[in-house]
Amino acid sequence: MEERLNDLQKRHHRVINYIYDNIDGDLSLDKLAEIACYSRFHWHRVYHAMTGETIAKTVRRLRFARAANELVRSDIPLKTIAKNCGFPSLQSFSHGFRAEMGSSPSAYRKTGKLLMIELSLARTENRMYEVNIENHAKRRVAALEHKGDYMGIGQKFERLAGIAFTTPEILANGQMIGVYYSDPSATSVENLRSSACLELKADMEAPDGTVLKDIEGGRYACLVHKGDYALLADSYKWLYGTWLAKGDVEMRDLPAVEIYLNSPSDTRPEELLTKICLPIK
């Protein structure tokens, strides 16, 4: 069966097997990304899209399931089971077990109920998108850095729009681009990092108050999201969890970029067009 799996599925299976074999060991995001041979950022985003849960949630759920079965199958002391399943103390194990399983470890032991230890899979999205493979030239942009909720980056784009309005001669085509460096499913909101970007002509310097950056060229898998920016997460989930999982392409270790094809200043939210571009090899 293994030879029928695509590259992404094989990576996913390596991680699953590693989790099962090392339930009491290092199951950090960094370690599992290493097992998958992906960058920390890309692996978690793909994993979350494919399974519908974060790696941290998977590890927690599987550890408690393993502990529940050990309670039923043996008379091993609770402290030993806690250690065997990767919990730092009996207190943290007991508190977490009650929250996860709905009863204390001692009470659960009396039920005699064994659990199937399995990974979840995200529901398949019925909605389909057209994905086009495009070759992009390197883009030279003026950038404003943003830290925090991605929905708050709009203020930075407003500042860039003011620059575009007052100095049109510096622009290549007025193209607004967003670069999002953090995975929102693995990063706290206050630590999310992104850049609001305005494309420049090749020989222009960055305007005062902005930073000059390059957005790498090369091959990109692109889909166009139509609708409110607040719903972009659905399109990302489909791109990473459904389309990419087919295994036809492999990602580059670069963040995805968003190219805004129209403006919220004169477009209704349901008519907004955003091209999501995923760097691929």
C-alpha cells in the first residue's frame, strides 16, 4: 500500500507512526515537523488542514486515550501511567484526564471501556476551486510590518493607499499584496506577523516610512477567493488540506502571499477578489 501513497501522505504517515511510538517522548511541533521533513510553519498548516485539529490537540487527545486504555487493561499505579503517557506529574494528568474524558482516572478504570486510538480527519469540503500554476517574477515592494490579528492589517494597507494616491509615479501598477508569515492555528494572535506591501517599479526606492522588500518569484499555485476577507481561512483550508494533499506538487519553504485584485474602498465584501498564491517547487 505504501508505494501508492503520494509524498505528502507518506510524510503524514511518518508523523502518525512517530506519535504512536513515542507517546511519552518529544512530540513538539518542531520535532514532528522534523519527522515530516517540512518547515515548522508549513507542516502545521498542512496538518491542521488535513486533520481539522492542531498537533497539540492531537497529542493531548492521543495521550489521554492511551492512558485510558492503560487504566482499563492493567492495575499499574496512576503515577506510572501518567509518566508512561508523557505527563509531567500525577496532578496535571488527573486534572487533564477529568477535563478530557469526563471522569477521574480512578473512576474511568472501573468502566472497563477501551478506546480506539486514532487521528481525526477534517471533513472533505464540497466546494471546489480552480487552481492555476503560475510563474511569477520577483516583486519589489514597499512594506509596512504588522504584528497581531491579521484582520487588523487593514490600517497598514490604508497607509499604503495614501502613499499610492499621493505619489503615483513610483508604482508599477498600484498592486497591493499581503505576506503572512505565521500560522494562525499554531501562533497566538498577538504574535502573528505579516506585511502589507505595495509593488514598486524596479528602479524605485521605498517611500519614507516603509521598508524595501523582495517577494520571491518562481512557481506558485494560485486560486482566487471571492468574498469577504474574513472568510479567507476557508479557501486556505481547502488549498492546504484538499488540493495540496493530492500530492501533485511540493511546497517551497516560503510564506503564501495574497494579491488583492480589487479594493474594499469601492467593492462590496461579497465581491472582493483575493488571489492566494502558494509557493511550489
